[in-house]
Amino acid sequence: MSEYTFGDSDLAARRLALLAATFARSTRQFLLTRARPAPEFAIDLGCGPGYTTELIRATVGPTRLLGVDSSPAFVAAAAKRIADDRTRLLCADALDLPLEVTDADLIFARMLLGHLGDPFAAIDLWRGRLSERGRLLIEEVDSIETEDATLSAYLDLQREMLAANGQTLEVGARLGEGQVTALLVPAPVAARMFAMNFETWRRRPEVTGSHALEDLNALATGLERIAQGEAEAPAISWRLRQLVLSA
């Protein structure tokens, strides 16, 4: 599996909590309208600290629910927050799942393909783990647009960093299927997510090797000013591609 470049520290977990709150409405609607209700077995791939796992449990009510993540820290955090006899957490690579993880009526993955070198191979692999009537639901970033120079500079740098690792921020645009839903996020919320994320990867060699320290510090300061409401910026637009695939 490609490295999860956004980290699994406490800061990264807090960013995922903010991301979960920000995108909960679109994901909930996606699950409600496209997942079959009350599946026998559901899998949440790349579950992180368990926010999407909780959403699946509350929205579609599977009999058995498995959250899978390659980070022991995230799996432990999810296990602390999700405690019932219907839900299990597994530390495993989404591209090397145990053979018994199969025959799923629902497999869900949100913002995971962008961290994989070959998203189409991943999709084929996951479809092979579906039951005869199972559905694979994928939600990915199709595009992110902003008119603010600071937010735009951050996104350009993130695209560059991911590309250096064989990954793609707006991987949804490559998929060419499904529906696209738009979401406007207030600039302070987006800047807070960006600032938290930036702190996890700004010291990576592929970033520091091509960008001056003063420029990175200036970007961090600019993001923080927007997040704190000290600098105004227009809302930022996410377009999310939502795919429903069968076995």
C-alpha cells in the first residue's frame, strides 16, 4: 500500500475528526440513497479513528461491521470509541486484506484512493471481496477550488507533495463514473483542516528539498490567520465524486 502521507498522530486524528464533521452530511446522504439498508456484512476501508465506521453503523445498520485501517494507532482509537458486539476493528492493509474478509454486502471507502498508486487496481481488488449482491461505495475528491491565494498555495503544495509519492489529491476526476456533488466549506474551517494537515507533512524531504523554510513558515502563518478569522477568505468549494459499483 502507498504510504499514508497525512500521518496518524494525535494531530492527524483531530484533523480527521474535523474532516468527518465537515463531510458528514454529503456522506450520510450518499449512504442513505445508494447503500442497501441493513446489510449483513459491511466493511469500512481506511476507517481511520472510526468516524466513517460510526456513520455507516448509524446510517445503514449492518448486522456485522468491520473497520479496516493500516495504522495501529487509528485502529486503537476507533476501538476505544466504538464498543458493541456488531463492530470489529482490524489493522490491515487495504490492498492485502485477509482472505476471510470477503463476501461483503457493502464496502465503503472515503478519500482513500488518492493515497494509492493504482486506484483502478484497488477498485478491482475490492470488488472481488463483494457478495453477489454487494455494493462498493467510493467517495473521492473530484476538485477543490478557491480564489484565496493562501489556500490555493497550500493546495498546490499538497498536490506536489502527493505527486512526489505517486498519489493524487483529486483522484475522483480520474474515475470518470458516478455522480458529483458540490460542497461549500467556510474558509476558516478549510484553513483549520489545511493547517493541521500541513503540520503533519511540511517537514517531509520532498517538501523541504524544494521550498525555502521561510516560505513554508509564511504559508503556515497565513493558514492560521484565516483559521482564526484574522484574515478573510471566500468559502472553498469541494466537488466529491461518488461511485457505486457491483461485483
